[in-house]
Amino acid sequence: MKHGYKEINICLAGNPNCGKSSLFNNLTGLRQHVGNYPGVTVEKKEGSIISGKYKINIVDLPGIYSLSASSEDEIVARNFIIDEKPDLIIDVVDASNFERNLYLYTQLSELGIPVIIAMNMIDVLKNKGQEIDLDLLKKNYGIIAVATVASKNKGTQEIISAVIETYEKKSVIKNFKTDYGQFISEELHKIENIICEDILLVRKYPIRYLASNLLKDDKFVFEKINKSLVERELTKQISESKKIISDKYSDSIDAVFADKIYTWIHSVSAVAVKTISKSKYDISDAIDRIVLNKILALPVFALVMYAIFKFTFTLSEPVVGCFETAMEFLAVNAAKVIPEGLMQSFVVDGIIGGVGGVLGFFPLILFMFFAIAFFEDTGYMARAVFIMDRFMRKFGLHGKSFASMIIATNGCAVPGLMAARTIENKKDRLITLMVTPFMICGAKLPIFALFIGAFFSAKDGANIMFLMYVLSVVIALLSAWILKKAILRGQPAYFIMELPPYRMPSFKGIFLKMWERGFMYLRKAGTVILLMTVVIWAGLTFPKANIQESENISEEVSASIQVEQSYIGKLGNLIEPVIKPIGFDGKAGIALIAGLAAKEVVVSTLGTIYSLGEVDPEDASSLAERLQKDPDWNKLKAITFLIFCLIYLPCIVAVAVFFRETGSKIKWLVFLTFWTTVVAWLVSFTVYQGGKLFGLGG
Ligand code: GDP
Ligand code: MG
């Protein structure tokens, strides 16, 4: 007790954007300061109020959706509550998103600390034509809730009164306890009985929390448990209970628990949330009625994707043209400044031809990321996942798999592969990991842009690109279907998805996202791609071919002899027989192999090869123009090449992540290599030979 006041320590918890900070400011006014939680960069805001004989200390926790500790914010929030043991938690709930927000409440209330709900955004709810019966929540479920409108500083005093009242009556407060049903409760009891032996632990943590999280394989809780206890019976009991529950519900433990909680939440919402008048203007609902409509959903989704490509290709074309001209200008002038010889070749053919070729597509990447970030921030991409869930189930996948695929398309396969972690079911996760690399990531985009630019009109560009994306999804779905039928049988697990309301995105937000993802591309150009380009250039330049000056052959021929007799040229000849049936020559083969380092390297390698083959370094022509002139290429071959690039083995970084995420099992790595290569070859073969049969690409 300081200054004669009795101290109450409380914290504010809640989903992001529920109005937590607004409430915190209302409560504390200027009596607040900002620091950091120890060891992490998460911001910690603290403040206090004096009310009657109490000094209430308040900590504003980071915004979180659950306590599952899958993000730093969640870990910080959970550790704070468990280690600091505040006297009381205020759970700020966005009343207009009642069901989603209540999930966190169910978790908070398991921690053995009284929880008061600040039922915020009551005004928004009213505008939706609804209200929540707070008395009923208290009477039926023991939930204490106070209505607030934090943005208008309404309900603040009532919250303070409720805090004090609850604090004073602490002994009689009976917190709500999640009802998992009798079957699960029995299993929980068995585990609880064992944990009871660890008296120190039980004194520190609520036993129900320990038991249910042990069942859910929570590492954090496992760490807290006495090791000898774990080794003895606990591990056995846990796996036994898990099996019993999984068998009974034929689903993963997490899915069963989530299902129980959401069933309870739905029932609470059904009785407590009342519609008093028809919603006057719920724009989100109105949009969803069209966007999520059974018949319209897929066409709308296709339209959105098409719009993204149309936007990207149409608007980026002139900018990409400028970049190409700049690169040509650079090449021509470098050739003038640097005397003829190895150095000139290194700079002009290697660096400018290779890395410059990749950089040329930087604007296209930015346009694409801009368009995608726009749809992400409006809230549409979350709907896309929802829509595709229904569709994907037919192929044994579910919406979360599509989320991974969208993430891969939005930038890079690596975060897409990592997102698959949220898929509980092992088989579903494996299949998702297996098919995510088929997506056209940002790194594959320049390959597509290059060939489409070289062989097709700008008008067809967006259409071809769109078809390629459709193809990537089709191949992913078919692969999933085959895998599911052949080796990974089972039904995709049920999952729950929350749809955020639509929002007008802020340009700042979109620009930041675009830049963040675009920067990855730039950084790669300066590292992996640069390095690969040097290797490729050296491999094509050495050993020097034996060409007698007197032999009187044209420079053009001598350049091509050099490429042919180089190390990489020989490698190209070696693999040519394998790729001949799908229409590629050694040059394409080299590019494909080099592309395993990073997919952009396909472009930089072709850039170097064609630049070396160019007789006059001062002859300014872009790689696209050089490809066009090469008789070894035509439209059919270009399309086949793109299809091959779409399917074959992902880059080394993605492969490494795949390996890790599949539990570092060699067998899956071998399988991925085999599967992608064989499928790529077969599909390319069919397209190329089929195309020739129909007289295409003559
Ligand atoms: P936090 O992310 O939980 O800290 O949320 P903030 O306090 O930053 O609030 C997010 C947004 O919601 C801000 O624009 C607030 O002005 C607004 N807001 C907060 N409470 C209410 C409320 O009760 N009603 C309405 N209409 N808006 C609110
Ligand atoms: Mg905040």
C-alpha cells in the first residue's frame, strides 16, 4: 500500500482494433508511460488511476486473437498474465464482432483470474440494428460485461466501478468455465489428477488450463511441468486421452477443442445478441451477399484475379519499357567505356545482361504487389480463402491450403510454406506443402513477363498470364487430388474462419506492403542473382575456345563456338537429349538448372547467354528482342517453357523450407523432386508435341 491507497493491478486484453488503446487512454488520461516488455520489441503501455481508496494500475497488452502463443504478441500477453498474475483482466470486446472476440474471452477465463468484458463499439452494433443483452450474459453464463463506446469516452466510469466491485467480491466470483462436454471433461480429469501431484505447479497455474493445453501439445505448458512427472505417467495419459478423443470425433485435438468452443460461442451469441431492427447500412454484408453468393463467388474471384493481371500488365508495360531502354543504354555505354576484352564481357554480358535483365522487371513486380496488397487490405483475400474452401474440398484440400497458395502467389513460396503450419492435420499440411511450390511466385513472374513480352502482344499478355495462373491452380489441385487418393488418404479437417469487415485500404498501408515485398526482389538481385550471374558468365566464358584467327570465320560463329565449348555449354549439350522432346535446346536447359538457385536466375542466365552470343556489344537490343530473333524459339516453345517453369522443382530456399516443414524427412524431399520434375516434363511434353501435331510453332 503506497500513499495510503490500496493497489489493484489489472491489464487490458483484446483483439487488435477492438478499441483497447482508446479505452486505456480514457481510463488513464495522461498518467501513462510507454516502455518495452523485457527482451522483446513489443511495446508496453502502463498507467494508473486513483478511485476512492484504490490505486488501479493498468497495463495495455498487445492486441491478440488467442493465447495459443503462435506470435510474439501472444507470447508476451500470455507470459504477462501468467507470470505477473494481475488481480483482474479487462477483456475489450468489439461487440460488432461478438463471436470472433469471444474466443479470446474463453481462453482468458481459463487462467483463473477474474475477467470483465468491456463491451465496446456498442454504437457500431446499434447501427447494425442489433444489441447484446448484458444481464442475460451475467445470469446465464456468469459473464460480467459493461457497455462502452471508447471513442466517445462512454462507459469509462462504469468500467472502473465494475473493476472495484469485482475486486472486492473476488471470493464469490465464479468465473465462467469452458464447457467441453462430458466426454472431454473426463479425459481432462484424468490428466488433472496426475498434475495434482505437482503441488508447486498447481498453486501457480489453474489446473484446467494446464490440462487442456497439455492435450493441445502446448510447448509452453510442457516446459512448466515437473520433468519427472512428464516422464512417468503424464506422457502416457496424454497420448492415451488424445487418441480416445481423436478417435471419438475422428478429428485432430485442436479441431475438436475449437469446435467445442465455437459451438458454445454460437449458442451464447444466439441468445444474447438480438436484432432489433433491420440493418440500415451494413455495407460489408451487402458486398458479401454478392461476393460470397454460391453462384457468383467463383466468377467474382476470377474477375478479381483477372483485374489484377490486367492492371499489372497494362500499367507496367511502359515503365518496364523505360527500364529496358535504360539497361540498353547502360550496356552500350559500358561497352564504349570499357575496352574490349574479358572485363567488358563481364560487365556488359554478365552484370548488365544478367542482373540488369532481372532488374528490368522490378516495376512489374511492384505493380503486381500493389494490386494484390490492395485486395488484401480491403478484406477480399480473406473471402477468397473462404470461397475456395468449398471448392478445394472436392480435391481433398481446404481453405487454409488455398491461403498458403495465395501467399505464395502474393510474393514468395517460402512464407506460403510456413503458413501451412496453421493446418492442424498432418496429411492436409503435407499436401499443402507439396502443392504450394506450383504457384507463380514473384520470382517466376519475370520469366513469364520476359517470354510473354517477346512472343505475344501486350493485349494478350494479361490473358496468357491469367491462364497460366489458372493452370498453376489446376495443377496444384490435380496433384493434391492424386496425392490424396494415392498416399495420403483422409478427409480434410474442419476449420473455422473469421471474415474481417471490408475496409477502404489506406494507400500508405498498400505502399508499405508493396515495398516490403518488392524490396525482397531487389535484395535478391544484389545477392543470389548477382552471384549466380558471375558463376554462369564464368562458366560460359571459360575455357576459351580454340579458334584460329586465320580461320576466317565470322564473329558470330566464333561467339557461338565459344559458348558451345565452355563448361556450361558442354553441360547444356549433355542435358539436351532429355529436354529435346519438350522443345528446349541446351541454352534453355542451362537456364532451367541455374534457376534452381532462384527463379529469376532463369532470366539473368538467358540474359548472359544471349548477350555473349551478341557480336557487337554496342548493338542495343533487349533480351526479349534477342529471343525473338533466335530461330530456336517460337510461340509454342515459349509457352511450353513457361509451363515447365511453372511446375518444375522450386528454388533451393523453398526446397530447404519444404524439407524443414515436412519434418526433415528425406523421403518427402525425394518425392517432391521426383514429382515436380516428372510432372513438369510430362505436361510440357504433352503441350509441345500436341501443339506440333496441330501444326503450331512451325
Ligand atoms: P486497439 O487496436 O484495440 O488499441 O484500438 P484503438 O483504440 O486504436 O481503436 C481502433 C479504432 O476504433 C479507432 O479508430 C477508434 O477511434 C475506434 N473506436 C474505438 N472504440 C470505438 C467505439 O466504441 N465505437 C466506435 N465507433 N469506434 C471506436
Ligand atoms: Mg492499440
